[in-house]
Amino acid sequence: YRLRVLRIGFTPTTTDPIAITGDTLLALRIHSVPVRLGTVTARSRDKCRVKPGEGLVSAMLWDQVKTALLATSITSRDVRYRFEAVYHTRLWHDGELRSMAMREVPMHGALSWQSLPPEALREFGYVSADSVGGVWFAAPDVDVLLSPYFEEEHCFQVRGTPSEADSIGLDFEPARRRRQVEIGGTLWLDRATQKLRSLDFHYVNVPYQRGPDSLAGGRVAFADMPNGAWIITHWEARMPAATLLLAASKQGERIDPFHPLYRDRHVRVTEADLLRVQLGPDILWSRPTASFVARVRV
């Protein structure tokens, strides 16, 4: 057997082959990640790494991201954890808020969502048309980010910004310009600890978006708990609710989501905020709360 050790802040370590004949004690030497970057790192599209392993710093940061994602995936499958969260849904039409809903949900398992299978995203992209002339978007989940597809189909570059002096960003974008809709974005890590903080993503190659400032995209926030488990503390998805202004010419004909008559007029925002995580009687994580006092005079 070989033992592979992943720990955030340290480089991954794999042992030499080990013969297991009974109880075995191993002593391992692991090394901290030597990331020393300036506040700003210039980026060039020509130097985009198709795989993180082709760039030394991006490879180290990608290892830290995958460790946190793997730990989050393991936690999400452990039904002993009890999550309490608040879900929000908002519908915007031409920049105006038309409806809003909120509900608090107790659950066992992950505060997450399930995306399409990675290979389906590789082949068909993140946007599909339904049978009634609408369009729906897929959002990347943890399994998608951990899949070979994501690593093979995206370029990675390291960056920092003056406004995020305590953070390191690992940008990603599609490695190839294809007709289907893809995603790009930034994975943000803590500069001192290399812990994954958040993921910001947006959609690439959406023909009916209102330019590069479109709201379409999303954000996912991560945190580690005292017992070493990782959780998603917040996620949001901002999806254009595009409609086809002209029906398909033939009944039953497959609607092309790239049809030039699609228009992005609605944006549906779905969010979830984690309130607390409980394991048995112990509260392992809770969101900071605030209180207020109201005085009513008659």
C-alpha cells in the first residue's frame, strides 16, 4: 500500500510502498507550502496553464483547494451532522424586484446542491433549453470541481489584488473556446494559511447576456470546523431566466439555447445561508448573530 497525506498548508505527501502485515506505525515528514507572493501578480492569457500542475505556484494552491473540497465532500456525506439553514429566492425583472421568498430548513447531510454529471457538462455545457421555450443554468458543485473534467478543461492563473491583500486568488477560465456555455471565476484562499475561503464564478459564452457585467454567476463560501471537517456556509446562484420570443418553427423540434431570439430579461437569485452545524449535542459552527431593542411609544 501507499499512504497519501493531504493537509492544508502543507504539500501533499505520498509514502513509499508499505507492506501491511499487522498493526503498523508510520512516521511521516511533511513540508509547509512555501507560497510567498507579492500583493499583485501580473497575469497573461498567453501563459494560462491548461493544468495547474504545469505551474508551480498554481499547482501548490490547487492542491490546497482540492484538499478543502475533498474534506467538504466527505462532511456532506456524513449524515451525523445536522444543518440548519435559511434559503432565499428572489426574482428580478428588468432590474426590478418582483418577488421574494424565505424559509428556514433543518436537514441532515450537506448544505449544498447537485449539479449535472461532469462529463455531461464537458459535452453539453452549463445551459440547456427546456421543452416550453425556457432556458435553465447548471451551477458547479463540489463533485464537479473535484472531477478530472474541471482540471482538464480550464486554465489556471494566480493573482492577488490590493483590496484583497490577505488573500490569494486562483483564477480559472475555459481552456478552449467552444460553442457551449462554460464557467470562469476565482478560488480565493487565505494568504497566511492557504485555507479555501470562497469561490466566485460566472458564465462564459452566453450569447444573450447583457455584456460582461451580467449578474449571471454565483458565489460559494467555505469554512473549517474545530473537528477538522469542512462545510459550505453560504452559496448563491444568479441565473438569467431567459425566454424565447419566437417558438420553434416545427413542433417537437429541439430548441437551441443559442437561438438569436433568446432574451435575458429575468434573473432568479437563489441563496442559502448556514445558521449552525450540530454533531450530537455539540454545536460545532454557528453564524454570528446580532440583537436589537425596539421601543414602541403609544
